[in-house]
Amino acid sequence: MKNVILVVDDDHTNLSLAQRLLSPQYRIAAAVSGAAALKYLETHRPDLILLDLNMPEMDGFEVMSRIRSNDQTKNIPVIFLTADALAETEIKCFQMGAMDFVAKPFVPDILLSRVSKTIELDQYRHNLEDMVNIQAQKIAENAMRLGRIQDSVIVGMANLIESRDGSTGKHVKNTQMYVKMIADELLSRGLFLEELTAPYIEDLCKAAPLHDVGKIKIPDAILQKPGKLTPEEFETMKLHTTHSRKIIQTIIGDIEDEHYVRLVADIALYHHERWDGTGYPAGLSGNNIPLSARIMSVADVFDALYEERCYKPPVRPIERIMQIMSEGRGTQFDPVIIDVFIEMLPKLKEVLHINDAKT
């Protein structure tokens, strides 16, 4: 199919000459004024515009300005046509975004050559843009695929570690869900807005499964002990937080961005800190505890109470869990977060498929 060229010139002689020279190779549309050209462009997309500079009512510069200000036409290549041989005029043509400049009267070979080269260059640009877009899409798809694989590996590893204490991986899935619910609820209420951005919440949910990864270094005799731990055993158990940070830095420290690694490490290291400063391993208190760890703490404790463990039966009904956790307001938990979480009871019942007749 022949390329379409729009020739805009108020001189019928010039229009006829351009049509005669170009029509053997191209399809020609003609406009005798800038207004007529703009009207044509409302419904057509030529491959090139030959635009006369000196026209009454609306000169070529104004037409060019309108073409470039319209998203539908701004990328159409334009060659200016003019009898004005001043250098200043030629400079302004290129400043306006023209691809080329052809002097009148036309020299047939020059006009044909410049039209041909301009269309060829524009087609090359389109092809290059298509190639870039295709490659960008492939890169994005590969990044998403690798991200899904990486997330699956992380969750799988976390499930394997958690299964050592009999939780069969439910703890990883559950706490990730609760973390997402808490973060979304806090955001919806306008709380912690400086931190709870969409990327932060996404990273927070990706990080949650790794909060107890350091348990891999805790002996089975302690993890699977059905009764209360001795003080010595508890001190060993507490080390899983620092083990987690070291493992995280080793596993993902070189393949993930610094912000995500820091967030994961904060969750793993500090989710057993307490609001009153009596937690471990660092004895942080209040807002000195990272927000991610304060959210994780609530999700972690709720799931630990709600689900069965080798050392305890599940706590029922769910209202009893909320009562227990509310007693930790301002001591174990961030008061703002625990208040919001307790008010989330109807949503928790919904996701846990709990009805009021049987809790």
C-alpha cells in the first residue's frame, strides 16, 4: 500500500506540481489552507505532511503548532515548503519540529529524495519503537515470572521451616494474610500514611513469610517440645530473631533492593519486641520498633493463639483471643494497631468462616 502524503499549500499551481511529482509513488491528499489541513487531520493520519509556510489567515508555523499540540497528530513527520531562503526561517522550522525544509520552486529530484528519506526515517523510528516496546514487555514479563518464582521459593522455604514445629505451613499463609488485612485497614483509616504506601504494603506482605526463617537453626527438641520451655531453652529460642536477620542478609541481601531487605530484616529481628520495651532481642520500645515489626507482632500472636500448636490447643472462641490481646494494649502491642485490629473482628470472622452461632 502506498504511503499517504498531505500537501498543504494555498497556491493551486504548487499543489498540482507536487501531486504530479509525487503521485506515481504516493497517495496524495491536498489542502488549500491550514484550517482545511487541520480538518482533514481530524479523521485521517497521513504518513507525511508537506506544509507551506506562507499562507493567509493561518501560516505554516501556527498549523505546525496545532499539529504538535495534538496527541493524535504530534508524531506525523512534517516537511516545510517555502520560498523564504532566510537562515532564520530555516532555523525556526527545525525548532518547530520539522523533519526537513524544501525551497520553492521545487527541484523535482530534491523533493522526491527528501520525501523518500523522511518517510524511510519515520518508518525506521516506528520499527525501533515497536522493537523497544516488545523488548520492554518481554523484560517486564520475565521480571514478573522471576518474581513469582522467587516469592514461591521464599514461601516454600518458610513453610518448610515452620513445618518443623507442627504448624504445616499454615502459619506462613495466615500471618501474611493478617499482615495485609491490618496494613490495609490502617491505611483506610488514614493512619501511618507516611509509611503505608502501596509499595511498602506490597513489600510488607512479601516479607511476612520470612519472619521466622531463623528457626531453621533452632534444635528440634526445643521447637517441638510439647510443654513450657526452660529459661535456657527460651534463651535459645529467642536467638531465632538474630539468626533470621543473618539468613535474610545472606539469601536476599545481594539480589533485592536495599529498602526491601531492610524491611524483611526489621520484621524478622524485631517482631518479638514489646511496646513497653520488655521484648527481645534489642529491648526496643514504642515507635522505636519499626512499624513493620509492630504489625507483624499482632498478626503473629493472633495466629499463635487461634491455631493449634504442639505445645497448646487453639484458643476459642475468637472473642476470647481478642480479650487476651487487648490486655497487651500499651504493653505488648502498639495501642493504635491493636485497637484497629480488635475492631477488625467482623472481617476476621468472615475470612475465617466463623459465624456467631458457632465461634
